[in-house]
Amino acid sequence: MDDRRELAVSLLGPLEVRRGRTPVGLTAGRLRTLLAALALSAGDTVSVKRLALALWGEDFPANARRGVHTYVARLRRVLGPDAVRTMPDGYRLDADPDRIDVLRFRRLLAEAGRARGAAAERAALEEALALWRGPPFEDVDSDWLCASESACLLESYLGAVERRTDLDLAEGRHGEPVAELMELTARHPLRESLWGRLLVALGRCGRQAEALAHYERLRRHLVEELGTEPSAELRHLYDSLLHLGTLPGHQAPAVPERARRRVAVFAGHVVDLARAGGLAGADVGERFAGVCVVPDAAEGKRPFLAVFWKHRQ
């Protein structure tokens, strides 16, 4: 068996290291940091300077090269003599990148971005999100590593959750993302893109009063923390919810495959049906089933109006 395929390192949450099915214990703080820095570039060379920054921060010692070499030798005694290769300009973790959860996570997100069709995109997103066990490098003591990598990984994670939510809303699965969105808005109270999706999901489930209460909570928080009001997009959504009345809990019609690729970051703004029906020249009482505004952020274009029609029997 290829030894490099036996080593697995998980960094999305508490550090976990396995060789095959056997857990590998790493108790020394700097060994954990060194492994994390190497694992982020598994299969590629990591410079001595970058490893020194991970281990000691910007104020690394003058003899950093010797110190890095010492820690690499100690790490080899734990992982095996061939786990870390000495390269001309640094060191390389000899491991399959797909067995490093961060690298697998990024690969799956890229795969989702290239997917043809909602089903393939959802599958890649769900597989990527399943790797997330908590904040990256949760128990790795490296301020430099956390500052340089954690924020980007968290942004990727939240973006993936939002994109999966867009797919849920586009497919009429309005109730499925509510619990997760509530949890994430509590953790990230200033991220308006999460709040917007929560309001849409609640509104489409017929939980209008709850959606309006969440908006007011967000507005107070933004005013108190940042001295600003919610974005124009969220204010428009609030007005639509406020004037629409109780939203029906029906399932939206299936979205054609070619249209799903146009559902972007903030899918499913609910708007006043009577007003939108007038714009479309529709008889609201007889034929109008639902309407949503879907910004086409992926293409940098203005929102377009998606109208769903349904003849009443």
C-alpha cells in the first residue's frame, strides 16, 4: 500500500491525525502547528520562512532554520521517517491532498462551482460541508496561521452554506435551511446575506411574523454595533413581507435545469404579489401563484423577476 495514502489530517475543527485507521497523538503544541502548516500544502514544498511564521509568528528567532529542522525531526519520529521530505528550499508533507480535509474541502467547492446542474452542485456542496466540524485550527496554537487561513476558510464555508440554501429555496425546500440559518445568524450577526436568506425561508414557510421579528432584531443590532441600517436589499425584502400578509406555505414550482445556474447568492426575495401581478398584467386572483426576485450576482447583473404561474382548478 502507498504509505502516503495512509496519513490523514483533519484541521476543520480540532486537529485529528490518523495513519490508516490508527489515531496518531500529537501533544506538543509546536508539533501540531508544524503539521498543520505542512498539511495545508500537502504534496507541495513549504518554505522554511513560512513554517517559521507559523511556529513563532513575525518575531521568529534568528536561528529559525535550525529550530524548524529540530521540530521536523521530532515530527518524523511521530509520523514516520518518510512523512516529511526535505526539499531544496523547505519541507514537504508526503500525503495525499485528498486526505487533508482542508484541501478536500477546497477541491469540492471548486467542483461545485464547475458542476453542470443543481443535483451535481448540491452533492459537491454537501460533501464539502460535511467535512466541517468546527472553527479551523481550533486547538492549534498559531496566531499567524489562524489569521492567514481561518478567515478565508470561514468565508468559503459560509458561502457554501448560502449557495446550498439558494438551491433549497429554488427547489421549494423552504423549511430545510431554517434551523441552520438561525444558528449561523446567531454566530455571525452582522452577515446580512445570511439574514436575508433566513427571512426568505421563514416567509415562504408562512412564518411572516417571525421573519419580521428577526429583521427588527438585525436592524437594532446593526444600529447599535455599526451605526447603520440594513442594506437596501434587506429593507426591500422587509417591506415586501410587511405588506404581503401571511405568506402561503406552498411549494414553489420546479425550476428548469437551465434556470438553476442563474440562481445566485440571494435567491428568493418575496415581493408584493398584487403589485408584481399588475406589472406582469396578470389576474392575481385567478392565475398568480408566486413571484420572487433573484439577483444574478454571479454574473454581476441586476436582479431579474421570476414569475411562477399556475392555473387554478
